[in-house]
Amino acid sequence: MSSEERTVFISGANRGIGLGMALLMARKGYTVFAGYREEARSERLFQEARQEARLVPVKVDVTRQSDLRGLVDTIASRAGYLDILINSAGVSLGKAGQIDSLSLKDFTESFLVNVGAAFLATRYLLPLLKNGREKKVVNITSVMGSIQLSTGDMVPYRVSKAALNMLTKNQAVAYQPYGITVVGLHPGWVRTDMGGPEAPLSVDESVTKLLGIIENLSPSRSGEFISFEGQVIPY
């Protein structure tokens, strides 16, 4: 691999925002390590990878440390560095439930994926990010994680995304000495399996705006919670 190539790892890249971002970035010349967990839910990713050499599917459960060690070895052997990490894997559990009808499992599983995966992936990939040139970590969050703007529905999702926002802020502080920029990006309400068919944004519309923000990120924005339109969202 040329030392001039830009590299990115995207978790949850087999569907939704993650897949859309992987396809767009590969088309724009990035080498994309596209994380997926289950073959049965990743056929579109495999089809696209057969046509695009820059798209590299990698089987990894980003909540498992053994899988993440394998991911680090894969990226290190193929590239030796990582420019951008996009933590896109996420779940939304207990959507329709009122707060008193939710189970503890709704919360623990939401935290495991929405917060734990971003924490672990960043921790394990940090040495490769230090060797990269762009040095950017993007946590795909949601305006639903804003405490100030909360309307009270989809509670496990909101609570876990609020925690992800706090993780983002703490990562920004911790990784500032390494020159690593960390932000949380809200992709908008998007027509995905999670967003549903009534959402106003297509995946392509959302990821095009998100990539524009990512490519123009400066260290001065580290720690911010940013909408797909580039506006700062209150925590």
C-alpha cells in the first residue's frame, strides 16, 4: 500500500449509515476496512467489495477484545496506520416501551454496543491512529443523545447516546496530546432499518454531508457534538 493512501475503519459497515459511508469513501479513494459481524446480513457489502478493491470487508465484533486484536493485526499488516476511525455500529432497543416497562437488558445491551464498542475500538486502534496523518475519530451519535433536547421517548437509545457523547468529550481530552481529533456526529433522521421509511434523509444524502464535515475537521473542533449540517448540538 502506498504511504499516500488514506485509510479508514468503519464499524457496522454492512448496512445503513456505515455501509453508505464505506461505499462513498471507497469511491473517493480511501482504503476502507469495513467491519461486519454476520455474513448473513452483509451480502451487499460483499457484492460491492467484489467490484471495488479499496473496500476490504473485515469480520469483527467490536464488543469482543479478541476480535479487535485480530482487526489491529489485519490493518497493521495491510497498511501499518489508520487515518480515520468511524464508530458507526449501533442498536436501538426498547423503542416503543415506556420507561417503567423497559428491562435492564434493554439498557445493558444498548450500552454494550453504543458505548462499549466505540470505547474498545478506539482503545485498540489508537496505536495505528497515532501513526496516521489525519488522526480523526468519529463517533456516530444522535441528537437523541442531547440531554437538553430530550423528549423522553426511546429511552435506552437516548441514554446510551448521551453516554457516548460523554465518552467522545473524554476521548477528545485524552487524545489531544497525540494530535487526534474526536467528535460526535449526528447523521440526521435517515431512511435505514433503524430510522424507518418515513425518515426525510436518504443514506446517500446523509453520508455525503457527514463526509464533508469529516474531511474538513480541524483540531479546534475536537470534543464537539455536530449535526450533519455542521451545526453544534447542545450536550
